[in-house]
Amino acid sequence: MKSAKPYIEENKDRFLNELIELLKIPSISADSAYKKDVVKTAEAVRDSLKKAGCEKVEICETPGYPIVYGEKLIDPKLPTILVYGHYDVQPPDPLDLWESPPFEPVIKKTALHPEGAIFARGSCDDKGQMYMHVKALEYMTKTNQLPCNVKFMIEGEEEVGSESLGWFVERNREKLANDVILISDTGMIANDVPSITTGLRGLSYVEVEVIAANRDLHSGLYGGAVANPINILTKMIASLHDENNHITIPGFYDAVEELSLKERAKMAEAPFSKEAYMKALDIDEVYGEAGYTTNERNSIRPTLDVNGIWGGYIGEGAKTVIASKAFAKISMRLVPNQDWKKITELFAAHFESLAPRGVRVKVKPHHGGQAYVTPIDSIGYRAAEKAYENTFGKVPIPQRSGGSIPIVSLFEKELKSKTILMGFGLDSDAIHSPNEHFGIWNYLKGIETIPQFYHYFTEEFKK
């Protein structure tokens, strides 16, 4: 396959402008106030797939937000690649920490992105990375270099648990039949250190509520005599870790996969600077489970984190009140062999057991998914490895990620397909955070590398 560089250079400005227009639409799936915008984004993705060369494109209704499906089938004897991505984005809060409005994309140069980066919600997760695949298809169809069949499945609920995706996949196995699934919703170590994600952590996400009196109470008249839900909730949460930052839920670690010293030594070959890591985050020390390195803590070990906590009065000034209720949202990242439903049950039973008399506790499960590991001896991985080596000039490092894409294990179960995770973002791109961004170099490098995967996968498939 010819290099896509000349085509990319010729169309660079258009590629950037098209992505910027897509990023302007606030497709926030978690907030029903943006329902029209989410649907509008699905329509924009549909139109872009048509223009890129898909011969069949449709918006498929689901119980939730629609899934955009597209295909370009050239020969049933050739392999089929299924591209998955999502067009919904995280809420942009807190808005006051954004240096520019989250849905008014701007390009700014940074130390890691001297050629500029697009700052906007969804720029890296996942509109920018999803759109790389659309433009890669455009290159292959316009230059008559598409070597195999391709299908697209772009959803609008990934950031809220992909609830409708399972429903859709179960009803469309034949439509979605493929030989490999390709996803760009992860990252790489650095622009000069390409890597391929070979593992994802699972997820259990819950909301907890602690309830005491039937109304908010005067803290002078009732303080010290009635349980304070906020005080109790913070104590309960604090007890979920011991002095070594080990999670205290009984049975939590029973199924955890323990990597061998050899495997851990292989992981340690990835370049990592503790000093640079701390400087980038403006912290004076790393933190986590005793006995493990930073890279191990955020990839091969399970975690439990409070994602939000609230209750009582938080407005301006003072209000001396004991709240009747306190709440928290908690996520647990899981590793292979930990079943997210079982972990959710263990958490609920343990958390409820921590409550003292005088309060009631409710645990509301939200969503979750299983961990996933991609074998590095598959033809898909070998094709990705060759693609990166071709465009980056060096062999990529296999790397386990701390993030979760719950639908990957669903795909293997329902479609019997392996997934290849070709991410081009960086850990510093602030996904899910204020000032999310995606390097222009990374965006264009993805468009250059993806066609090479198609070429090498087809080549490997024919052997």
C-alpha cells in the first residue's frame, strides 16, 4: 500500500475543519437536555461515512441513542474489519476550569504538541480518534487502495455504559460479522514511543446514599445527638482502604490475576519517569497500593475510587445544617477474572454492613463491564505491529491500559472476534477532564497508520 502522507498533506486543512465542526456539537449522552445534539451528531457521522465511501449507511434505532452503521463490501472472499467508535462525549464540568469553551474548539501549541492540538470536549475521546477511521477510509476509497471489506458501528452511549449496544449486537450478529474489530479509544506511551494496548481493566460503577433523619436539621439543636450522614459516609468510604491502600472488601481480590515476575519485568521495559509524571500532574509524590509500581497500579491492579461526593449546604456563605442525606459515586477498575457483577454484589454487601445504627444505606449499581486481554500472537496484533513500525519507524510496545471499554468483552462473546486497540492519544490529553485536547500530529498519524493495518491484516489473513 502506498503511503497516505501525500493525500493527508493535500487534505490536512479539510480534515481538521471537518473534525472541528463535529466537535462543536455537544453530544453529552449523560444529560437528557442534550438529546437533540446527540442525535444531530449521529446524523453528522452518517453523512461523513457516506462521503468517505461507505456504500450502505444507516442510523439504527435502539432503546437509547442510535447506532450509526456503515459498510463497504468489495469481495466476500476477503476479510472484514469492523470499526467501532463512539460519538457521545463526557459532560464538560467543571466549566470554570476550561481555558476555552469546551464546545468551541481552538488549536493551541503545547510542549508535547508543538504542531498544535485541538482543545475541545471529545477531541481525543472519542470523536477525534473515531474520525481518523472515517478519513482513513476516504483515503483508501478515493485512491482505490481498500484491500478488504469494512464495516462501521459508531454508538452514542459509550460514556454512559453502552446499555443499548448489547441489545443491538445480539439482534445484528450477521450484519456485524467480521474477522477482527478495530478500535481507537485508547492511547500510546509517547509520540516517539508507539504502543499498542493489549489489556483493558473492567469496571463496576455504583452510587451510594446514606440516609438519617427525615429532614435537614439545625446543627446546633441536633448536632452531636443525631447521626450526620456526611460524617458517616466519609468514615465508611475511608474504611474501604487499609494503611497499604489495599481494598478491604472481603473477597475482592479472590479472582485477581497475579502476573509473574517475568511479565512484570517486561512491563517495566516501557519508558517511565516518575519525576516527569509528578511534574505533569503537579504532585510531590505518587500514591497507591503498596508493593507495586505506578505503571502496575494503573494497569494490572484493581482500584476503588470516589468519583463524586455531595450532601448538605455547599452554596456561598454559611448554613449550619445537618443534612438528612449524603451521596457518593464510586468506580472500581477491575482486572482479568474479576467479574464486575460479582464485585458489585460484594461491594454492596460490605458497604451496607459498614453502616451504624441510626442511618440507612442504599447502593445503586449503574453499569460495568469485564476486563479484556488481547493476545499478541494473533494476526490482528501482528498486523497492527507492522502498521506502526511502517509509519513510526520502530516496533510498538505492547501495553496494558488502566481504562475500561466494557463492550470489548461483549464483542468477543457475541461476535466471536478479537479486538485490536490502536490508540493515538496521550495520557496527558486530559480526557474526561477540563481542557481535553488531541494533537494534530497524532490525528494525522492515525489517518496514516490505519490504512497500513488494513493492508497487513489482509496480507496476514491470506497466508
